[in-house]
Amino acid sequence: MSESRLSEIAEGVHLVEGSSTNWVILTEGDGVTLIDSGYPGDRDLLLSSLATLGHSPESVVALLVTHAHTDHIGSAQYLSSTYGTPVLLHEAEVPHAQRHFLEQIGAIGVLRNSWRPGVVPWAFHAMRAGGLADARVTDPSAIAELGVPLDLPGNPIALHTPGHTRGHCVYALPKAGILVSGDALVSGHPTSRVAGPQLLPVMFDASRAAAIASLDVIEDFDGNVLLPGHGPAHHGSVPEAAARARLLVAEA
């Protein structure tokens, strides 16, 4: 795969930029923790990113999910049904992944916002990448305990950050000073004209008020690298990144 797609952020921590959505690979010995998996159309790139690091899909001990939007769980069911990979996420996000409900922008919402810069090209890309596919996960599991290191490669810590969806989680790597922020805090998006730490445009959030409140959780993490679900890695104070996002909201 192209080297520009995969970046080593710290020992055992790699950020992969998919077609529009990022995922993170945590390695420890022969084991891998995968955080998110991109669009359904990113599957070959996902498998290639593992192979580049010398790992097979069978090496993935677990797939941690920040939230169950199609562009983040595109290969979750494939990994689960083909390799028996456990798919873990917040308990409030389990029924979302099973598609008992769908908490993401739909066709009507896209049409209502089609006048906004970048929305139409983004929507066409999302469709080509499998954004309309049935990405449901039949047998996901709730993360057993939040706020403590998980017994997985990299020992990530799940922190509940609702707003983008009701069960959204970020994953902290305290020893490395890294926060995997999913869509709770991003550094760019095709529908945004702003670069750097920010919330996604409001049309993507289930609850904007909750998304803003969840910035408190991110501000409490004393780290210096942010690995977002969209946009490049952000190197700099994580609390300051969250504060900047809050300021952008206030100024909008």
C-alpha cells in the first residue's frame, strides 16, 4: 500500500487514512487491536494496511468501534463472520451496530444540506465507497468496562463521548499520550472549510449539545497527539485541541 496512507505515530501505533475515514492499528507482539475499519469499499486497503505491518486478519484480537456509522464499521461484519474477530463497542452503540435503529444522516438530510460547500462531492464519494450498503453487525459485544485499560494489544481505554451518536467512544493511549477520537473531534472533513481540530458539521451529530459536552472528556486527557476519524493526525495538546473546537462552535 502507499506509504502516504499509513503513518507510524508511536511504537505500535499506526494511523491509516482510508478513502475518507481513518482507522488505527495497535500492535503488540503478534497481536493487533484494530480501531474502526473504514467504509465497506475500504476493505482491500484495510487488509493491505495490516499486511504492510506484517499481520494477517487472523492477528486481529478485537475490533474496537468508536461508533457504528457505516464509514467506521464497513468491514466489521466481514472480520467477525470470516475470522471470528470480536467487535466491541459501547453498550448504547450495540443496537445501533445491529441496525435496530440508524443514527446517521440519511438521503433527506443530505438533500437539505446539499447547498453547503463540499456536501454533494462528499455524498457521491460516500455512495461509491459503500455508504448505502447494509453494514450491520450481527453479534457485537459491549465493552466490559469503561475508563480502565482493556486487555488487548495496546491496552486502550474506552471513554464514553456521546453526541455524534449516543454510544460514541474515544480510545485513550495514556502511555503514548495519544487519543483516538473517532468523530467526537476531527481535524478536517470534505464538508468543512476549516482545517485543524473541530467538531464535524452539525448535520452529522445526533445531539449537538451532547457532542459539545463530550469535549469535557477530551479536555481531561493529558495527551499531545490526536488521531481523528477524519483528517490528518494532529500533533499538539489534546486539551487545547478540544478547546479550539469549542471556540469554533461558539464563533459559528
